[in-house]
Amino acid sequence: MKDKTLFSDIDTIAFRDGAVIMLDQTLLPGEEKTLHLTEYTQVTEAIRSLRVRGAPAIGIAAAYGLCLAAYGSGAETYDGLRADIMEARDELASARPTAVNLFWALEEMTRVLECARGAQPHAVREALRAKADAMACEDERACRAIGAHGLPLFRDGMGVLTHCNAGTLATVRYGTALAPIYAATEAGLRLRVYADETRPLLQGARLTAWELMRAGVDTTLICDSMAAWVMSRGLVDIALVGCDRVAANGDAANKIGTLGVGVLAKRFGIPFYVCAPMSTIDRDTPDGGHIEIEERGGAEVTELWYKERMAPRGVKVLNPAFDVTPAELISGYITERGILRPPF
């Protein structure tokens, strides 16, 4: 992919002038508001409240959150600084449970901290900042590589189904599941993208459709319940989704509804690819049954997007944020190292 790629004008997350800079995704598509966060507690809140979301972006946000903790600490010794950073690490780790990139990033930053044992606090702070910057650069490089490796799967005129948002807004830049779409578009291929709305938070409607239209990609928004009909009409040639955690056996946890897309793709003989960097693979989790699934508040289902409630008061709500797609439904993983195909 070229240096000047589609969507290079969007900064999902960065660190500048002592602040974590991020686009508040809870306000899209109606308002584009940039947040300047100067405390790690603000970063924790941003992750928990979905101001920043998407597994890779969450990981980078957490890494920069630890930088804020380091710079904000008044400790004059290594041990004092380490204590402050570890306190921040525990709080950031509590923000969301499912995306493995959050814990991977915190572990990488902790490793740098431990390797700097005994160093002066200013040197530790700079080492942490350098590591976070390197991780951000690597995420961008990995996403560009995912796009390049996925490009051969496309031909002109193909229909593509997406679910949730795994684009620039979910990463530092370019995205995972949307990266091959951007690469194909740059190569001159005309694609028709069908974006699932992705209830209850509408990441497909609010974020993916916004991204793709901004990039000039032919985009049609559909309700989640329409995916089977769209597939049955022969409008979909390939399905691409992102991922928050891959178990050692190849099971994948992604936004709720992904399992349904995988089942439907299998039924209609449509290739179903998961796009994810290698950092999303969790070799310590044997299978999808061991992945902790975040459950969020019922108000997201009953009243979030409406002035009036859309369900009776007191009704019980089940609101899992993710589901697990078993490995046997997955045609392959598009990673920065190439396409991983079964058996996983």
C-alpha cells in the first residue's frame, strides 16, 4: 500500500504535547470531537465508555495511558515511579475484559518498565514513551500489511459484507477488516460493501458506513437481520470481520453478531475471513469457551438511541458485547504475516 493511502487524514489516537489525542467515537457520525486526555484515569474512562474502541486502538490507548501515569508521577526514585505505574496499569486493565490487545500492550509496557529497573525516573519515562510510539507505528504497519495480504482475495465488482467496525477507527490507521477493502479500492477495484448496522451500539451504521463513504467506497447499510436475505440473493461474495481475541485453537471472539454472520456464510458457501494482527492471538487461551465475554448495561438495548424508551420498564436485558465464532466456520485469518488457513 502506498504511503499516502485512503483515510490518512484520520487520527484515531496519538500522543502529542503531553496528552493522549483521540477522536470521541461515541459522537460519530454527527460530531467530530477530538479529546485531549492528560490523566491516565481519563484514558481508562475513554476505553470503558467506548470513546476509543477496537482491539488494536484500545491497546495503544492503554500504552499511552501508562505514559501519562509515568509523566504525571512525582516520584523521584525508580521504585516510587514503578509503584505509581503499576497502580495505573491495574486500573487500565480493568476497563474492558475481552480484547486481548489491552492486556498485551500493558504487558509489553510492563516489560520495558522491569528492564529499566534501577534507572533514573526520567530515563524510565522516555523508555516507556519510546515503546508506546513503536507499538503505534507497528500497528499502522501491520494494518497496511493486512490490506496488502488480503488484496488478492478480491476481484472487480465483488460484494463484501462487514460487521461492526474494524477500520481506521479501531486501529491507529487503516484498520484490519477494512484494510483489504481500502487496498482493493486503491488498486482500482470497484467493490460493493454491505455494512451490518451492528446493534445495539450501531458501530457498523455510525462508524463503518461513515469511514467507507468518506473514502469513496460504494456502501450500503443493512440491518443485522437482513444479512441472511442479502447473502441468499447472491449479493455477497466474501465476508470480512475484525477480532478482539483469537484462542489457540482458532476460535475468534468479535463483536456480538459475528457468530451469526459466520453461520450464514457457511450456509451460503461464502468465504468468511477474520482480519487481525498477530498480537490478537492469545496462545494462553485454549479455545473460545475460555474467553471472558463482556456484558454491558441494558440501557444500551432499551433506550440509548431514542428519546422514548423502546422497551417496557423493568424488562430483563441480556447484552453480551461479544460472541465467539468457532474455528470451523473461519476460512482464514488475514494477518500482517500473510493468510493463515485451516487447520489452525
